[in-house]
Amino acid sequence: NEGRAKLAARILLTLPGTSWIYYGEELGMTGEGPDPDRRQPFNWGEDNSYNPEGSTSTNNHDAISAWDNHNQSLDGVDQQLDDPDSILNTFIDMIDLKQNDDTLRHGSLHSASTDIDEIMAYRRVSDDQDYLVIHNMSRNEMTATLDVSDISTIYESHEPVIEDDKVTFEPLSTMIIEIETGSSVAITE
């Protein structure tokens, strides 16, 4: 599921530590069973070839024809780069965000209180910044009350509807807001 794959990327890249991406995961490729089945040829684009300047290498077309139906149906790098809402561009955006934000790169992880089962929330805290990271894990729109003094958005995967202290999150969405350092936070129905 593309929406769940993008949410998984946003969770992975907002947690502390080194984020490992398994070969092909950034395109939505899957694999199972023994290791060779997990390493199906990488899908570079419409003609499934990639020839950087000076290279004569191409993908093995016989191996590509043996891809499972899911991997065969995916757009390759060429197509996904042209689609701002693709899984690949979600990975690119989140990697860029993590690389360029010290709080996401080096900040510590703290819990955030929520009484909504479908909402996953945590804080990323550095010496001078405090972020609240909120993921709507549901396939449904969710409305939550955020007990924070001011909402300063750092990142949003989908534009939430904000009315006073109520925020409506799109399904499988992520929002990162900066909050007052050291403040208490509660996310309630």
C-alpha cells in the first residue's frame, strides 16, 4: 500500500539514529523468502536501464520479467522523480529534512501523551528546539485536540485543517510542529 509505505518512511526518518533503507524500498519494492528474492533488479525507469555517463551496464531483462506482480507494477525511478507525491519523493523529502535539521538528526526522543489509539506521537528534543511529531496511523481522517500554546509547522505530509486547538489529520499523514521547549503536551479526542 503506497500510503502505508510513505507513512513508514516518515516514521523511520523522524526517529533518532541511522535510518536504514533496504534496497528498492524507496520505490515501494517488496521481497520475501530467501535473500535472492529480496534483491530483484532495481527499476530505474520505463526501459529498465540505467547508464550513467561512461557506463555500459543495464539491468538484466530476463530477471526483470521474473519480478513478482507487485514490483512489476511499480513506477521506476524516472517516473517517480516526476511525481511529487511518489514514494521515492517522500523518501527524498524526509532524508533532506533529517539531514538539514539538527533536532531530527541529533535530538533525543521523548514520549508524547495521546489517548487516541490511531495517533502515534513523540517528541524530538534538542538544546534549543522541541518538536512534536504526530502520525495518523489510520486509513481514516482523525480529529484531535492539541494542548499546545502555538502551532508552528516544520513539516506536513498533507495539509491538516486547524481550528483553534483542533487539528484534523488526513489518513496516513504526518505533521511535525515546533512547541515551546520543555512544555507539556497532550493529544486528546
